[in-house]
Amino acid sequence: MPRFAQLVMGPAGSGKSTYCSTMVQHMEAMNRSVQVVNLDPAAEHFDYPVMADIRELIQVDDVMEDDSLRFGPNGGLVFCMEYFANNFDWLEESLGHVEDDYILLDCPGQIELYTHLPVMKQLVEQLQQWEFRVCGVFLVDSQFMVESFKFISGVMAALSAMVSLEIPQVNIMTKMDLLSPKAKKEIEKYLDPDMYSMMEDNSDTIKSPKFKKLTKAICGLIDDYSMVRFLPFDRTDEEGINIVLQHIDFSIQYGEDLEFKEPKEVDEEPANLNYDELFQGKDTISEG
């Protein structure tokens, strides 16, 4: 029997721990077994139990206080993760081996771990050797994404992780419940974006011809290959949470023995803004 894992990634402050907490509550309400592993050696606190905590192996504070290393916060975190990569046996022992495991891996927020360092790729390969089917879950704060060029920056970060890790990836805009009604309406166009239109709308703000050409090339690449799409995540909306979970489960074939089918959107329209309609008939799962 395969085992399943969500690799929960995203910039610092994007809501990774809140996502894990919300998803645990949602899955437990569905009588589904789920465990969380904290892989952030700089984490301070979280409001859910963990089956394993990397701080039992190594902590950023201890590394920074070591006079022989003299690392700052970022260097200390990279050192911790490289130490972790050399001690995967600790994680294997912590996970044990139970068939049909479903694990949420709460990862650090430093973007260099997903761009030019091999640690997370090594982790994915190790999990796959342990018979885990792994889905990347890349979170971006919706409050950060309400401007076109900030959105493009977020898209590139998500794309970088997808290309680096080479696993199915679901991209999520978090903290939708914190947006004003006006901002929620504005952000609709970023959930399933038309990159060419977005480029045209903001072409006057780019003064340099070189940067305009570069931005157009980036937008074209993303749009032509349908590389990045986002799902909204509102922790107060159980139906929306379930749609996110269905897309992730589908990407790793969770429950395929139960004839699991590709998620379909419901026809009912909730009283508030109906995000579900934005995804009808669209594939929000990106393959690396």
C-alpha cells in the first residue's frame, strides 16, 4: 500500500502552519487519519500536535549561538536543513511504517531551499523511496497578490519550486477570509489568470523596453503552457477546503482503490462569493 504526503511550502508568513492546522481539523472531521511533521527548525509555536519535530534533531537558535559556526538566521536555517538531509534516518524512524499514512510536512519558508539548494529535492526523493506519493502544496498570501507584478513574482516562486522538485503541485492563495469584499472581487482575475491581458493592462508602468520584453516573455511562457493556476483557501469555508483537498488527493491518487474520481464542482451557489465557479472545467494541478 502506498503512503501519501503533502509538502507544504511557501514564503514566510504565507500561512503554512495555519493551513496545516485547518486541514488537520477538516480531515479529522471526515474521520480521515492525518499526521503533521514540522520541518521548520526556526518554528516557535503551532496549535496542533506533531508526530515529529525537526527541532528535536536541530534548532536554528542552537546553531546561531555556536561560536564555531557564526551563522545568522538564514545561514543557520540552511545549515539545519543540510544537517537534516544528512540525517534522514531520524525522519524514517519518526514516521515509522504504517500503510495508508497521510502526512503533512510543514516546511521552512526560505525560498532558496526550493530554488538552488538540493535539500528539498533530496527529501522528496527519500520520501518516494519510502513509498510515499508526494504532492507539493505551494502557498502564497492572497493579500500580497492583488497587484499584477507582485502576482508575477509569486507565480515565479511557485514555478521555481515546481520545476525544482518535479512532483505534482497545487498552488493555493491563502488568507482569503481576511480580504475585503472589494479585494476578493479584484483577486478573481488572479486565480485563473490571462497573463497576456495582465501584461497589456500594466504595460504603461514599465518604462524600460528591456524589462517590458522580459516581462512579456515570462507572461507568455506561463500562459502558453498553463503552468500555474491557483485555488483559493478560506479557512472558514469548509466546502472550499474540501475542494482543495480533493485536488491534492487526485494528484497523488489517494483513495484510488475506492474508485476516487477527479473532483467536480458543486452546482449550489453559496451566499458569499462563489469561488468554485472559477475552476469548473479547469485543471488546477500542475505537473513538474
